[in-house]
Amino acid sequence: MGSFKNIVCVISVIAVMACGESRTSDRNVSWEPSTSTVVKYATGFRVSERGNAKLLEVTYPFQGAASGFTYLLVPRGEEPPRHEPDTRVIYTPLENIVCTSTTHIPLLDYLGETDKLSGFPTTDYISSEKMRKRIEEGKVMDLGIDKGLNLERLAVLQPDLVMGYTMSSDYGQFKKMEALGIPVVINSEYLEHHPLGRAEWIKFMGLFFNKEKQADSVFAVIENNYRQTEEALRKDAVRPTVISGIVYGDAWFLPGGQNYAAQLFKDAGCRYLWGDTESNGYLELGFESVYEKGHDADLWIGTGSYNSMAEIQAADQRYTRFAAFQNQQVYNYDARIGSGGGNEFLELGYLRPDLILMDLVKIAHPELLPEHVLFFHRKLDSKQVN
């Protein structure tokens, strides 16, 4: 018995050592920074490669995340290289995808992959004309409300991938999807601070369709437009002051100083009055606090669901005390509404910050872009409640 026990122990030690060597070897597989997907502005993902495989890391999937997710993208028909157990394997190019945010839709459109969307939660929110045509033809299944997505319908679709997003560490719904054999990839573009960082997530989507070159070309045009618009601003130009947001409930919600909206105001040659705050989310302030600082502001840009001066005045007579209201310099980003009621600014705007910037420059410095017609924004009508 003693010798048998010793033999078992030796075998066990060898097995453990072998497993340990395998795990170490897996960790030490050589991955090189991708040459086909170079990330310049986005901070939420990075790409490395080995042979034809791509290692895609979503480094910051939600606010406050301590770790991220890793995905191994492998061409169809090829064997995945060695990888860590918690790395999810995705075979490319995708033939069928379910997205969960309207901001994912333009990425498909601009890559020429509109026809790959098979399902979406609450399809009425989609504004894209190309995608609306597919919806009307019954080619995109409505999967119900986002957070209560219909898993039975999803199981029928059996997409190659669900592209999701999360605001917290709660991965419960996505685990249910993965239990159905459906891979889930987290897209956290909304956490990017720089507008071009958000736009650069088209490169993220391009990886799943083997369209890295096309994604890079699309982004290069957007980046060039953005930078040229910035350069059109004169160094000595007067910087009009800006307030933003509206009261919801008991608080006035407006972008923090590190928010991407604040960056757009800055790049458009404006002086956003809360641009020096540290928040990258939204501030919640009292009405009087906003009035004290912003009552003399030149421009009021972004009025939420209010689409006329009369509606603003009817909601709260105090709004009429702002100089921007009195001077009829109030603008909203609702110039383009899809046939289902979705706001195109909230869909296409992430990918096209160059168009947003041109709008803002046109509003703040109209003489610099005389030919530009406002795309996402519009000036609210001057009619007031008597």
C-alpha cells in the first residue's frame, strides 16, 4: 500500500506540474500590438494579435470597474490559439448579430453590415433609415424592453453575438444569454471622455466583421473633419458662455467638466460655465445654483424633452429669467427624429462628433461656417406663453 500511495503521489505531482506549466505557457503566449487596428483616442479597449487571431480587451466595461473582459477573435475554420479559461472565443466574421444600444446601429451602417442585425430591444428607438427599412420588412426581431429582453425570442434567433452594455457589475442577464450558447461582448463606448474616443469604437465593431481597414478609413474621415473644424476657430475669437441641461424632478442635470459634451463645447470655442468641474458624468444642481452662475450666459444648448420656448416657459416661469432665453439663443439637439420616434442625435451622434462640433461652431461662431446647415441641432422657436 505504501509504495502504491507513493506512486499515486508522484503521478499527482507530475499532473499538477504539467497543468501549471500549461497555464503559465498560456499566459506567456506572445501577443503583439495590432498593426491593423491602431487605437488613438479610445481608452476603453485595446487590440493585440497573434497570427490571424485577435485578442480584444475591454479594459473598463462600466463605471468603477476593477477589471475588464477579454475576447479572442478567431477566423472561422481556424483553431483558437491557447488562451485563458475566462477568455471568450468569438468566430469571425459575424453572420448574425443582436445589438442592445442604438449607438451600435450606425457602426453597422457605416461598415456596410446593416443586414447582419437580426434583433434589437424596442426597435422603435432605431432612427437609421437603412435599418428602419429592414425593420418594416420584418427582418429585425423586436426583443422587448432592454433590461427585460425576451430570452425565448433570442434563443430562436441564435445570433453569433449579442453586443451589450452595462452600467454596473450586474452580469446576470448576460449570463443567461451565455447559458443559451450565445456569446456576449460588452461595448463601453459611452464611458469615453473625448468625442473622438467614442467615434473610434467603429474600429471595435469592425473587428467582428474583419473590416479593420474600412473602420479605420471611416474614422480617419471623421477625425479629419473634427480637427479641421477646430482649426477654423480663430485664436482670438470671443468665446461665448454656455449653459446646458434642464430641471428633472428636483435637480438641474448638466454635463460635468470632464464629460464629452463639455469637451465638445470647449473644442467649439465656447466657455462652458461648468467646464472646470471634475465630474465626467452629470452634475445635479439646484435651480438657483445654476441661475446664479449662468443667468447671463450667451447660449443655452440642450433642453432635454422641451422642444419649444413655450414649453420651457410653461414648465417653469423662472426659465424666462435667463439671458439666453430672453435673447432667443436656446438650442436643442432634436432636429432629426426617426419615424419610430427615436432621436438621431442619440444614435448617430456618438459616431459623428464632427457633425456635432460643426453645429456648435455654427451656433457660437456662425461667421466661421457660413455654408453649414445645422444637422443635429435647431434653434427653438421664439413663441412664448402670454
